[in-house]
Amino acid sequence: MKCPYCEYEESKVIDSRPTDEGEAIRRRRECLNCQKRFTTYEKIENIPLMVVKKDKSRQMFDREKLLNGIMRACEKRPVATKDMEAIVNEIEIASQNLLEREITSQQIGEMVMDRLKKLDEVAYVRFASVYRQFKDISTFMDELNKLLTENK
């Protein structure tokens, strides 16, 4: 860390403490050249995750939008809100852990369906019907038949 007084590049940390409810670290430093003290703050760098839509447009990942979609699929189903929030958390963590800063909406949709399938089959079918945009009853039945075959 460069000293703000003499611009020497070596300093020692005298004191460290968390600030902003643990969101940052405040460090008291002393320059090894001029012995003056100064304060620095260390924060986690949040790089936004971008979602690439089907039409190739991009928008920032929005966990509320994802949660609302899952809640609509789970409407009037015996699925706890904490379970829906857990799905959103898992997907957000998995997406943030990718090496790329972009993820397709298709990848997110597949992750949601994988988790909903295990949680509630009716919610899964509801989500899949909107996500996969079933054109007619036969495509809907194909999806139901796949689900029934997997459960045997």
C-alpha cells in the first residue's frame, strides 16, 4: 500500500477491525519510511453477473425476478418460502462461482427445473410449461411422460 504522504510502497498494519457489519476491514497502517499513520479499507469486489436472454440482450442477474418466477410456479403448492429462497441462493452461488461473468437464461432455467423437480413435481411442470413454452398438449404430455418414467 502506497503511503499518501511520501508515496513509499511499504507499510505495516498496526490494527485491523471489521466495519460496515463485516462488509469491510479497516486497517490502520504505518509507513516504514516516514512513520506517518494512515487508514485503508478493504472491501470485497462485487462483479455483477450478467444474464444473456434468448434475444441476446443482457441484463443484470436479479434474484427477486428469479424468486418471483419460482413463487408463481409454487403458488398454492405445499412448498415453504424458505425452500424457494434456498433454490435462489443455490442458483446465485452456482452462477457466481462460474469463471464467466455471463450466464444464459437457459442455464438458469435448467437449474431451476432441476431443483423444482426434486422439490415439487407440479411446480416443476408449471415452471417447465412457461419456460419451455409448450406449443400444444402433445409437448406438454411428452414432458409429463418423461417425469413419470423418471419416477418409476
